[in-house]
Amino acid sequence: MTDKPQHFRRYILDSMPVAIVTMDFNFKITSFNRKAEEMTGFPASAAVGRLCSEILRSNKCKNECPLQTVREYQESATGLEAELTNHQGETVPVRIGTTAIEDADGNFIGYLEIIEDISRFKEMEREKENFVSMVAHDMKSPMVIIGGFIKRLQKELIFKDNDKILKYLQTIDEAEHKLESLIHEFLEHSRLESNYFNLKLDDIDIADILKKIIENHRQMIEEQKIDLQCDCQVQAPINADAVYLNRALTNLLNNALKYSPRKGKIIISVREADHEIVIRFQDQGKGIDPKELPYIFDAFYQGKSKNEKSGHGLGLASVKSIVRQHGGRVTVESTPGKGSVFTVRLPRKLNE
């Protein structure tokens, strides 16, 4: 009977999808589950009693040992990415979490390390980078060539009486521009998601940025006879990247205009609350189905109610990425048939 609890605990540990290793005060291994055996190539019988650095062989062992962090600062270490070298000499990318183990009375009795194999995750990251590179080079270059030859053909035919061919060329030209726009938008979103950009922070006037964005959309606003109201009650500058913030707010205004009815109203307001700058875009569009709200900021998500105004599903995803990089957040509230309100909250200072 006394062996049953221990057997049950062992069964649980061996069923876990991550490596679980415990060590004593001297960093010698005291237990080693089945996933740890698979990951390192060492059987538990060979691992128990040896220093963890001899078995796990992480590139963090010498200078950035997570166990030393726990020992010196009495703080758990989580989310640390490292590389282990298994018994076969292969490198395994992992994510490590480490903490101290205490008994029921709070006395220190050892260390616990949870190790997750992230090989597939890293492989997917490389695949994404390769795909982005392919789009940037193998797809974009032919588009430039196609565009150039279309323009040459149009120039040669412009003085000839061949309306049908000119119409065909115009259609091809429009399709080429749409595809080029999609490639550019995709590449830009990939940079944002992969953090391949650095914010150039400066004190900027949010009212001035909004004024310029609205002026750039003046023709569209007038054509749709939109009643656009902008109420900015923040006078002091905010700390942000002017280029990226302009892009995010432009996407939100584009979205509001895209789904606003003719002669509708759009209200942009800027307020300060709890050391945050709160920017709201309110429209009177058709609204968003409650089932779709959780996914509205996902890349390439266009919703089930697609129409002729649908885009590529990257605009709002880019807004989320840019706002997140500024240490802020963006949310949406919507009532079908009445419109939507997109709210951006940004810290006045990025380090606050």
C-alpha cells in the first residue's frame, strides 16, 4: 500500500508533455521524468545523482544558469529560452522555468526545473521568415516587371484606335496594383509581428497627427458626405513614434470610413485618463457580429459577412501590433446595426 502514492506520482510525472527535473541544493539531479529522458537521451538511472549541467548541457549553464538566479535572488525564472545538447550531440531548443521547492514548513529542499521542447515552434519561425523573404523577393520582383511592361504597352497604344486592348490593359494594371498593395501590406505586417522594427520615440502632438490624417482623407470624407467630428482635449505632447502611430490611426479612420453609410457620422475623441491617452473612433456602420469580435484583430481575418468593401484583413492586425509595441492596447465595442467604437489606450510615456 505504501508504494501506491509514489507510483501514482511517478505516473503523473511521466505523463507530462514537458521534461521535469528536480535537483538538491548542490544542483545534483534527484528525479528525472520520462520526457526528460527522451529530450536528453539519458536514462533516469544515469542522470540521478549527477550535476544537472552534466546532463542538461545547456548553453546557459556557465554564465546564465537559472538555478543560480533562484539561489541568489530567491525568485523563480520563467520563459528562459536556451539550447540543450542531448546525449547524441544534437542541439534542442527549449524554454525553461525554474523555481525552489519547499516542504510544508517552508524549508528549502531543492529546485524544480520544467523544460519545454520548442523545436517545432522555432521551425515555424524559420518557415515564416523564409516565406516573408520569398514574398519580398520572388513575388515582388515579377510584379515590378509586369507593371513596367503594362505602362509601355499603354503608351504604345494610346494613340491608336484600339479601345478594347486599352481596356484590357487597364484591368490588368488595376489587378497588378491590388496585388502589389497586398504584398506590401503583408510584408509590413510581418515586420510588425516579428518585431523587425525599432520605435523612434519622440514627443509628438496627437492633435496635429489627427489633423493631417483627416486632411489626407478629405476627398473621401466629402464624397461620402460624412459628418466627421474630431475632439482632442489633450494639449501636452505624448511619447510615441510619429510614423507608426500615424499608420495605426490612419488604419482606424480607413476602417471607419469603409463601413460608414453615406451621410453617416464619425466621431474621433482624445482624452487623458490615469496617465493614459485614450483615442476613440466611433462610427455608425453596420457593426460587428458578437461572435466575430474576439477575432477582429487577427491577421487575415475578414469576417463571415464579406462584401465589396472587404480588405486583406491586415489593417486592424497592424493597429494591434503598433499599439502593443507602444505599451498600449486597442479594444472594440460594437452593436450590430448601430456601429462600432475602437479605443486605443497609450501610456503618455512608454516607460511608465
